[in-house]
Amino acid sequence: MILFEKIRWKNFLSTGNQYSEIDLNTSHQTTLILGDNGSGKSTVLDALTFSLFNKPFRKISKGQLINSTNEKDCRVEVEFSIGTIKWKVIRGIKPNIFEIYRNDSLLDQSSSANDQQKWLEQNVVKMNYKSFTQIVVLGSSTFVPFMQLTATNRREVIEDLLDIKIFSSMNNIIRDKIRLEKEEINTLNLKKESLNDKVEMQERFMEEIESRGKERVKDKEGKIKQLTIEIDTKIEHNQIIQSNVDDLTEKQKDVTGAGEKLVELNNYRGKISQKVASVTKEHKFFTQNTVCPTCTQDIDEEFRINKIDDAQTRAKELQSGYKELEEAIKTEQEREHQFTNLSQEITKLTHGISKNNTTVSACQRQVRELESEIQTLTSQLENRNTEHDKLETFKENLQETYDNLVSRKDTIKYYNFTYGLLKDGGVKTKIIKKYLPLINQQVNRYLQMMDFYINFTLDEEFNETVQSPIHEDFSYASFSEGEKQRIDLALLFTWREVAKFKNSVSTNLMILDEVFDSSLDGQGTEEFLKIIRYVIEDANIFVISHKTGMEDKFEHHIRFEKLKGFSRMVS
């Protein structure tokens, strides 16, 4: 049995930097927690589920849990005992804290927070969040009652209660084993196919060694001979081409430098052209002018005639030199053209040599490959026994693989049988069927205690059937909120009975949040109070309410109020 001792918190929701603490193992069976809306009376629920499961009871994000004024050092601590072992869980935000103490000793924190949380739920509390909220807590605002859960979540709650989730875990393990076996079978099938191919290839290979080995050697030797002839031919051809290249190179020496000489002559031709232009201009000036156009004085006639004669003489000389220069340029152009043609021919011949060399290299490479193949074939012919041993090894591996396949197929048949037993329609369903009569009996017992005379039945798929002496068949959804509340309470009490009977989950704590405030009418409230006072004798019951006028019905009272934005306990 989980015996909850106390819970304390600070900087949590609207609570300030001073700890609020509630004794959960009080000597009072019933405790009423009072307060106006927003006073912080439901904070105990959020603090409890946050400390145990890292999530609040209400739909509040984790970041909103830290007090918005202080914004740091949010801390929740819960203490409980199981047998002789005392446990303490501390959880905090800013800084993040998650510590588990066993008999005041901090447990190893080397594992991840997720792994620690899983260990806490599976090995200590032995409840997950869903189970906890169905067995320990009944809320009104964000709580999802059992009847409003999905079929999958309903099954999860029942399996937790009946302590049969181990079958689901086992089923998952078997499913993983089946998957692994199938993967291994697929691998073995591939291996078998590969070994079959290897055996066939080796047999053909040995047959080829015996029947065609020498023939293949002879064929490859013939190819080597042909390649050798081609290599020799290309080498001889290259020698001829190289001789031609040498001859052309010698011829090219005679016309070397034509380009540079041509550039020099062209420059000289430009200078002569400039001089011809200058002499022509001077001749034209003295031929056309007898008076100086600049100073307007008469030009001496004898001087003018001498200038004209001199210009004519120089012009003739320049024209004669120009013709000689043109002849020289023409000669050098022809020499340059000859040089270019020789260069192109040499390049062409050199390319041919390079091409032949490439062919020779390729032939030589083929010769080496053929020689290597001949050597391999010769070695194989000389080592038939080795290849025979290899064949036998392949056959042995094939037989071993086949035997392994047969064994694993037998194993997977066993796993499939086990998987069928462990899935929802197998052993678990049989166990659930066994407890369904007890569950239905207890639910109806508590409903009658609350003067709600209906016949409420859950089937093995956890679908309800509701019969009334007055009305036709109902469903949970067809009832009023007050009637739904009675059904939810009856189921809560029943789950506690089943958990106690199975000894899988048992706790001294029950918290009811605002169950009186809206849905239950006066008669329903009175009947419910009778149940928790006289029937639920093994639990400390905390009822959270803002409804007044009920104080005299509870042994102990705790009041919350809000002062300057902070929530606090005042009694």
C-alpha cells in the first residue's frame, strides 16, 4: 500500500516563496478544502500529479506552473511510504530538479529523466498518470472520467488495475521477437539463395576448368600473339613517322625567323610611307604657292624651283626603295607561310605517333591481363583439389543455412501461437471476463447507495449497457450531468475496490475536486457523504469545494485565500 504522508510546494502557480504544506496522512478521515474560485485550493492536485508524473492535473503547460511573479525556484515535494521504505520525490523548475530519495538517500541520477520517470511509475508507484487519475483523484474541470475515455485508454486503466499489463509488455516482446525472426529468416533466405548460386557457379567453374581450361589458355595465347604483331607494327610505323618529322624539322630551320623579319619590314614600310607623304606634301606646297601663306611675302623663285626638284628627286628614291621593300616583304611572307605549313605537318605527324603510342599501351595492357588470366587458369588446372574443397565448403554452409531456416520457422510458429494468446483477445480478455461480474456488481452497489437505481453493465470491450426500471436502454451520454457524476463516483470507488482486491494498487489517499459544486443535487451529496464516511474506511478523503454550508459534515477544514496576488493556507 502506498501511504502518502505529506506534500509541500512553493513558487508553484499562485503560491509565493513560502512553502504550503498539507498532511496527507491525517487522523481525520474527511477533510474539506475550501476557498473562493482562484484562491489556489486545487493547487494541491496539480502539485501532487506534477511531483509524481511531471504533469499537472489541470490543462496547464509546464512553463505556466512557475509563479509568474517570482519566476524561479518552483519546487514541489511529496513524501510517501511503501511498507518499511520511505520515499520522497522532489521536482522543480528554474532550476530543473528531479530527485528520488529512498530512506533519505538520493538515488543514482546517471540515467535520463525519462528513464527515471519510467522507473518511478513501474517500480515504485506502480501507476501511470491515467491510472492515478482514475483511482486516487476525481475532478470536475479538466478530468476525463473513465466513461469518456477512448476504448484503448479504458483498456489501459483496467489492465493497470488487474495487474495484467505484463501481458502487453510480454506481447510487445514477442512481437519484437517475431519481427527479428522474420528479419533473420529473410536474411537466411538471401544467404541460402546466395549459397545456391555459389554452388552452381563453383560446379560450372570446375566443369569449365576440366573441359575448357587448356582451350581457353590456347585462345588467350593466340590473342597475345595478335596483339604483339600489332604492337610491333605500330612501333615500326612510328619510326617511319619520326624520320619524316626529323626531315621536316630540318626544312623548318631554313624558314625560321620569317615572322620576326616580316614584322621588322612592315615597320620599315610604315616609316617610308610617312617620308613619302612628307615629300609629297612639300612638293605640292612649293608647286602651288609663290607667296608664303603665313607671312604673305613672295617666295624666291630659284629657291622654290630647287625645293620642287629636290622633292621630286627624293620621291623617286623613296619609290624605288619602297618597291624593293615590297619584294622583300613578299619573300618573307612566303617563308612564313612555308614555316606554318611545315609546323602543321609536323603536328599532324606527332599526333599520329601519340595515337600509335596509346594503341601500343592499350595492347600491352591487354597482353598483361591475358598473361595474368593464363597464369590463373594454369594455377587452377594445377589445383583442382582446392576448388573441390571450396565446393564442399559451399555445400556444407548451404545445408547449415537450410537447417537454421527450418529451426527459425519452427520458432516463429511458437512465437505466433504465444502472440495470439497474449494479444487483447487472448489471456487478458479471459482475465477481464473473470473480473467483469465483480466490477459490475460493485458499480451497481455504489449507485444504489446513492439512490440511483439503474443496472449499469460493462462488457469485455468496456462498452456500457444501462437499464432502468422506468425507461428503455440508456447510454452514459444520455444522462444528466448529476447522473453522470454518480456513475463516475461509483466507478472511482469500484476501481479502488478492485485495486485493493488484486493488491496491485492500494493507497490511503482520495481527492475529490468540486464534485459537490455543480453536478450533484442535495440528495446525491448526502448519499455520497454517507459512502465516504461509512464505506470508504481505508482512505483519507480530501474534498475540494467552494460550496458553503458543508463544513459541519467534515472532520477537518483547510481554507485557501489570495492575498496581494499570492495564494496561502489560512487554516
